[in-house]
Amino acid sequence: MKDQTTRQSEAPSFAELFTPKLVTVLREGYGLPQLRADAIAGLTVAIVALPLSMAIAIASGATPAQGLYTAIIGGFLVSLLGGSRFQIGGPAGAFIVLVASTVALHGMDGLVLATFLSGLMLAAVGFLRLGTFIKFIPFPVTVGFTAGIAVIIFASQIKELFGLSLDHEPGELLEKLPALWAARASITPTAVLLSAVTIGIILGLRRWRPHWPGMLIAVAVAAVVVALLGLPVQTIGTKFGGIPSSLPAPSLPDLSMDKIMAVLPAAISFTLLGAIESLLSAVVADGMTGRRHRSNCELVAQGAANIGSSLFGGFCVTGTIARTATNVRAGAHGPVAGMLHAVFILLFMLVAAPLAAYIPLAALAGVLAVVAWNMIEKPAIAILLRSGWGEATVLGATFFLTIFRDLTEAIVVGFALGSVLFIHRMSQTTGVATNKAFVGRDEADTSRPRGTYDEEAASNPEVVVYRITGALFFGATASIGSVLDRIQDSHKALIVDFTAVPFLDSTGANMIEGLAHKAHRRGVALWLSGASRDIQRVFVTHGLKRPLVRYTASIEDALASIPDKTGDHQDAA
């Protein structure tokens, strides 16, 4: 037992931290059943990624071919080298704003160089083991900048949704909207109809046939209608001349010092957003599957994927939340599914490239309009607005700065506001309870009533008790969450004690909410004991009510209430 405890307390080695999950999966044993599951999942994700990759590329100011290059090369490398079993990499809607502004300022060669430099930075961040610190981004900041990006994406698609004719479309939102309004007389009814039909098919299939690939079906229907009827709308063929039927030869971007210094700010922005987006996606996959990703290994893989994408003329690669979730739901076994998804997209290029010329831009704009709507986390926004002025201020500042200023500035300001808010709340808590330390310390046996020690209760593996000491805020959820996530199917009940928790923020509550849903799916009863009235109010705001959780005043009360479900003896470890 002592040797086992020593091994668990030792820091993982370099090889353990940076071993790709593909190696882990192969070590577990990989055969035909696993390959079949990964092939089905890979094909499902490729069907979703195909129209999205082209739509995101066009909205970013790139060509649809570049979007496919990014999905193929970047997606393959992310799965091959990554620290998550289920991560799907490729072009992401969150990058549309940054990529479009980079193309406008530095041209396509500047975009490719910024992507290359971002890859080097991401790999360096991973090897320096800084991925853990990126998890400290507060929940309101991620919700705010995601919603802001969604608004900008939708605004960027208004021109194609309505088939407007503009000589020059401004990039800034406050300049874009008046320009679009001034061009309202050039609306193309056919484009409006195609956009509406595309959105209608996607939403209709999502409701009545949720397992069907709605986006691909909608784009295919629009392309067939345009090809058969010869409708007067812009298509991939009329604007871009179609897409090539093969990958280009790899080549290094222009590495002159002047060019590097010019695109360096864009590369830093790509790195910051790419790291945040990728790790958020990996965390979502962890929550859906109960697995744990290797954050620094994942960042190294993202770096390699961005370098690889730039060598083939692609642009920014990151982990994509929606496609990763689709991969999990499709029954993927491991990273081979992500690698096969890239192979399937490559096969489409080799076989069906001429058909892509008929895809109308209005249909792809409809796809992105749906994506933008889905990016806005409406329940999370409602919860944060109800949580108090502090959370609402961080959310609002990040949202409006993303729309009207700059994404990097929005994240930095949002993080700073979240930190100031935390310090303010901690100062209030310190003033109220000056005789209680926020950090656990040694104490005498007589300092607190303990009760009688029950050896049988402590050895019962069916019930687990965790006591959290100190403030549960965004900086602590990563480490505490990793412990709480070890709940197993063999456990019948889990008690989390909040007696020594003076403060809880929305990020901590969100982590406990995820734990509650995970326990509920596994049939494990979750008890929250000793929580103050204020902390209970935060939990209730986040939806932590029966039957997800039960509240008691103390651990002893929870243990006394469990026997009906788990037996006479409980574990108070």
C-alpha cells in the first residue's frame, strides 16, 4: 500500500505526459471491432466536417480548398499526436474573425506564415507544460467571447444570406452594418430562398431526424437545385473555380524577418485562442466519456497540426467542440476515428471535387448562420446573468469587447475582471471569518468535535466522501475536478462536503454540475453536505436540484440517509 501511494504521488515522467493517446489505445488492444466503430464514427464526423470546413474557409476570406486542406492535414495530425482520445481538429468558427482580419492586413501568405508561427508557439507552450494555466480562464469569459464571435460570424454572412452586391464589405461591425443596409436594394430573392431552405432543412432534420447529417443534406439539396435549374446565384464554381482534386505539394512559408514581425501579433492571437478552444473541446469530450486528456500533449499536437496545415497552404487548426461531440456520440473508440475522418474528406476531394462547384454560397451561409446560433450558450448566459452583478459584468465586458474591439483584448480584460472580482470576494470573506484559514493546516484532535471512528464505515467501497477545503473558484476547479472525476460505477453514493468552503463561483458550480450529471448517469447518488445558504443558492441557480443532488447539513446526516440505497455501513474516507 505504501509503495502504491508513493507511485501515485510521484510526478508523471516526460514520456507519460507527452505520449499520444493513440499509443495508449493501441496498448490496450486494438482489433477489428474497434476499427469498425472508429470507421463509422470517422465517416459520420467527415459528413459533418465537409460542408463546415468549406463554409468556415469562405467566411474567413480563404478558399474552400484551403478549408479542406486544413481539415485533412490538421485533423489527421491532431488525432495522431494528440492527448485526447476523441478530439477532432480542423478549421473552427471561432477563428473566422481573426483569420479574416489577418488576410485583410497581410494577405494569404501572411495568414499561412501566422499559422506556421502559431504552431511553433503552441508546441512550445505544451513542452513548457503551460497548458494547465490555460484552464484558469473563467467560465463567464469563455461564454462571453464565444457569444461575441457568434454575432460576428452571423454578421459576416448577411451578404451571402441575402445575395447582396457590395464593392467592398468593411470588416468592423459598426462599419459593416451601414454598408449592408445601403446595399439592400441589391437583394437576390433566389439567394434568400436558398438560405431559408438550407436553414429549414437543417433545423427540421435536427428535430425529426436528429441522427441524419442535416448540414450535408441541406447543402447537397441546394447544390442539386442550382445545378438542375441553373439558378442565378453565386456558387463555389463561379467565385473560386471549384476545388482541386488533390493536395498541393508542401512548401515552407516566407520566413523573412520583416514578414515574421508583421504577422507576429496575429500568430499570438491564434495561439491564445487555439489553446483555449482546443482544451475546452478536450474537456467537453472528457465530460461525455469520463476520460482524462493530457493537456500539454494536446497542445503539442495542435502545434504540429498548425505547422502541417501551413505547409500545405491551410490555416489555423484547433479542436472543434461540435465535431468532437459528434465523434463521441457516433461511438468512436479512439483517435483512429479522427484520423479516418481526415482520410474520408481526402477521398471526397479525390472523387467528388467537380460536384462542389455547384454548391451555392447562400447555402454555406445558411450553415454558418445555424452554427453561429448554436455557438451562443443561451442557458449559460441566463445563469450568469442571474448569478449576480460580478459574473454579468465579466460576461458583458468580454462579449462587447469581442464584437467592437479585439478578441485577444476581450480575453485579457475578461480574465483581469474575473481576477479582480475574485480578489474582492475573497477580501469580503476574509473579513467575515478572520479566525479560519483558507488553506488546510495541521490541528489538534481537540480543535473540532470528531465523533467515533467507525472502521467498517471507512472500509466500505460503496460510498465515497470528499471534503473540499478553501475557496472553490475557477483557479481550483481543474485540480479538484480531476479528483472528483474518479467516481466509479462501483460506487453507490458520493458525498461532497462544503463545510470548509467559504466561496464558490460559477466555474466551480459548473464543475459540480458536470459531476452531478455524470453521477446521475451512472446511478450514483450525490449528496452535498455543509454548504452555506449562499453556496446552496449558487448551486440551485445552476440547476443542482433533486433528483441530481440532495443537500444535508453535515456528512453524518448524509451517511444516515443513505442506508436505504446502499446498505447499513457507509464510507467516511
